[in-house]
Amino acid sequence: MCGITGFWDPRLREQDSLKPMIEAIRHRGPDDTGSWANREVGIHLGHTRLSIIDLTQAGHQPMKSHSGRFVLVYNGETYNYTELRDELEKSAGIIDWRGHSDTETLLAGFDHWGIQQTITKTIGMFAFALWDKETRLLTIGRDRLGEKPLYYGWQNGVFLFGSELSALRAHPLFQPEINRNSITLLMRHNCIPAPYSIYNGIKKLPAGCLLTIDPDNQDAEPVMYWDAKTMIARSIDNPFGGSPEEAVSTLDNLLKDAVARQMISDVPLGAFLSGGVDSSTVAALMQASSDKPIRTFSMGFDVAEFNEAEHAKAVAKHLGTEHTELYVSSKAARDVIPRLPTMYSEPFSDSSQIPTFLVSQMAKEHVTVSLSGDGGDELFCGYNRYVLSAQTWDRLSRLPVGLRSTMANFLTSISPDTWNKTLGPIQRFMPSSMAQQNIGEKLHKAAGVMPLNNMSEVYRHLVSHWQEPSKLVLGTNEPSTILTDSNSLLQNGSQVEQMMALDLLTYLPNDILCKVDRAAMSVALETRVPMLDHRVVEFAWQLPLDYKLRNGVGKWVLREVLYKYVPKSMIERPKMGFGIPIGDWLRGPLKEWAYDLLSPERLKREGFFDSEMVQEKWQQHMSGKFNWQYHLWDILMFQSWLEENGN
């Protein structure tokens, strides 16, 4: 795992600007740095290395191909690189390898097969920039699911790229002009989805894309080499025809192979373990593939409703892992907040960024690589909103809109805290699969969807924080995204599958994977995600929905795999998520900090937000009548970022 950056200035003006760009992302790769340039053309490539495979200088980057034609900077891991080497040796006669890095293997593939064919053959995660000396063209690329980040854009006639925006900002010709429209996306999604960024003229390369950079065609668009939408539609049209038992066996074998491949490392390796279905499955398969105890890591919290450490500890004990847990106080968690604007380099407001950083920091003390269970919810129908759709919407939508609106008004007339206190005791007598954490907040969410007209509107509402962000952010129009025209996404799937597809294409890469990458790489920890092996993804989409969602419970087929290794009784409990009590903190220890960033005078002076709308939410939250923690956190994370990076 590494950081990449560079620039191409055809006018040959800034020839010595690479070093500060590299230093800006040094945290991603503290083991080594490297640079390469062709000053006659104005191309400059930079790399920071976190040594994982081939720790010798044979793995140093930027790296030249054996032919001398290509120069590559690469961030990621190619998990099938040994097979690719064997194939190259047979078909191209390549035997004089300098080392055993996957970077060298990719370069040999580019020489022999070409760029797109080589990338199509890979199993892995990556972002790269490749200079072709022969054609004098630069190609940048990103992995299929968007595990690794890549920003790019033309600024003042120079092309800039990097793993994080901080690298681009370090170039003297960079223009830090805030894209106000992108703020509306942040307010809706708590992140800025690709291809947008917080700056005008700078984009994120979408997942599964290649882009060829040519100074004579600065408007060139990315080309998809792997299209998730096409894959999903094709998989649904050609479903898995085996029995449920065969589906469980096939998934078990696919995940075993994915996990085993991702355990290849020349440095210590472990796994995040929350005790939930996804992380427990990954840890179980890792332990089954190892002849000694693997390392597992979990974080405990001093607020009971957010603490999963005891569940993780029980799973770890059953599996026989070498388990490490860290109990974190609320103060220790709050102390992370000042680091967030630098850690994420553009505004990002998923509050689980805080515990994600803390567990990454703890794991880094023991290992350099950690596997995670991300992706299981999107692939196997794990989010509560999917179950809400399947169980509730069809029945609810049959009621007159007026009646639904009346019901919604009643539910929201009572504060979430009052609902929790009223219904909490009743839930003790309910089956564990039906009990819910923060029932009051969920009732308010349900009230929000009651007056809506169809599932597309329901999904958009459920994944949005601010429902009309262009009214909040002054002088803006919300940019179009895949959610704008989600009806055309999936013509051959159910409503639940439509939601799952949207999450795979948007929420997963733009929020979840971004959160984990920035938090882990801020402490130089590589994270790997076995469930996003594209073979697992493609198989998951071939499975009929009833292999995933059964009797109102998601992840059926994945649970059946897990129950081969861990007793069902250890796993069956309400889904918690990876949260923290932001709402309570804003009313208590964070109150002064938050008010300073949200004060009417400040908001009016800066001119980004409607201060009256913000103050209304603030006062309602302070009174305890409504919990607007996510809405306020969106603004606070932008304000914190602006204070750190403002222009």
C-alpha cells in the first residue's frame, strides 16, 4: 500500500514541484519515497512506499518496465500476481525478474498484453499512473470497486494527480477554488461522490475506469474496463441455478480463496473484528487458512449501546485468534476530531470515521496489514433499509397518502429520546432479531418515508441527510448523480436489488471505502477487503434474492457460511453499526466547539450556508426534541475542513 502523485506540465514551467507533493502524502508510505521525471516532456511521477510484498529495493517505485517503454507508480495489491507471472513466463518467455513484487509483474503485463487486457486479468485493488515513453501518453486507472482513491485534473495548463487532494494542493499552480455545488452533495450523502471533488476542475476517477491523458485533448473522459451496472444486469438475467446448499458451498470456496490470497504478505497481518457477520466470516476463514493464531482487533466503547467489544471477544475466543481490544473513553474519541480535516483532505462527515481511525491506530501497533469485512451488507442484503423495503413498503403504500402523513406527524411529534424510553422496556421481551437499537431514531426515519410515492423516493430519502441541500447551501444547484436517475439503473431487478445496486455503486466506494482508506493510511496501515474480490461480487449478484433475504433477515447465504465456523448463538443479535454518540456530545462537551463553527456571524461572513436553517436545527437539537446529529455533523466537518484548508 502506498501513495502516488505527479504532474504533467507540457509547457515545462514547474520542474521542481514534485517533492512537496510527495511529502504531502508521506503518511501513506513512510518506508520509502521515489521520483522519476522526463524534463523534456514535463512528466513527473512520485511515490511513497509502504512495503508489503518484496521489501527490497527491487520493489522501489517509480518502476520501469523491462523493455524500458513504461514507467509506473502504483498503489495497491494484485493478489494473483504469481499466476500472472507464470502466464507471462509461458507466453512471453520472461524469466529475468528483478524481484518478486506485483508492480514488476504488472509492468511486464503492460509490455506483453497491453494496459486494458492486463488490468482485466488482475484480481486486486489499485490506483496507478503509467507513462508510455513510446506514445508519450499518461494513463491513470482505478480498481473495479473503488478501494483505492485517485484524484486528478487540469489546473493552469498542468495535469495533476494524487492519492489524496493534499498532494495536488502542494503544487504551486493548483487553484483551490471551492466547488459550491459539491457542498450540496456532502450535505446529502456525508461525502462527495465520484466524479466530483470539493474543488473546481478536480475530479475523482470513478471505480473500474481508465483515463488516457493527452494535452491535446484535455476533455477526454474515463473509459470503463469493468462496468458494475452491466455486471449486475447480466448476473440477474443469468442467475445461479444450484440449490441453496450448493450456493453456500460455492460461496464458502470463493471466500476461502479470496481470503487466502489476501493473506499473502511479507509483513505482519491481522483482521478487524466487530463480532458481526461480515468481520466474523473473514476472521473465521483467515483462521481456517492459518496454522497459527491470526491477530484480530476490536474496539470497545464506554457507552453500552455503541459497544460491540464483548461480542468480538467471544468470537475471537471461539476461533482461537490472538485477540487485542482497546476500550476507548468518550474523551479519547473526541480528541480525534481536530485531526479529521487533515486526515480526509476533503470534507467527509461519516462520524464512524472516528472509531475507524482508533481501531486502525491500535492495529498498526501490531501489524502492517489488516483485513476487513466491508462489502457484506451491499452484496448480501444486510442493511436495515433493505428489510424495511421488503417487509413494510408494499403494505404501507396501500394506505392513503393522507393517512400516512397523519401517522408520520404523530411519530415525529414525540422526540426520539422519549420513544426510546417508552419502547425500550418493551423490546426486552421481543425476539433478538426484532429488537432495535435507537428505536426512536428509526421511527423518525420511518416517518420520513411514509408520505412518499415509490421506492426510488424512499431510497433517496433514507440515504440522504439534508433532503433539500440546495436550499441550505447558498447559490447552488445540486449536481446530477446516479441517484438522480436511479429508475434507469436496473430494469430487471426487484426494488430491494435496485437499492443494493445503488449502494454498491455509490455508498460503498464514496463513503465506506473512503472512510477506511483515509483512516488506516493516516497511520500507514494497509487494509484489504476479501468480499470485494470481483469474483465474489459477481457470484453474489448471480444469487437469487431469496438466498440473501429470508424471513425478514438478510445475509442468509453468508450467515450459513459463517455458521460452519462460529455458533449461530454468537451472531444472532440486532445490527449495531460502528457509531458514536455524536448527538450527546454536541449537547455536552462539544457544544462550544460546535457553536463557534456554526455561529450566525461566522456563517454569514463565510457565505456558504443559510444561517437561519442551521440555527433552527441547532436549537432543536439542543432542546432534545429532535436528534439532528448527522445534519449538524455534515456542516461541522465542512466548517472544520474550511478552517484548516480555507482560501
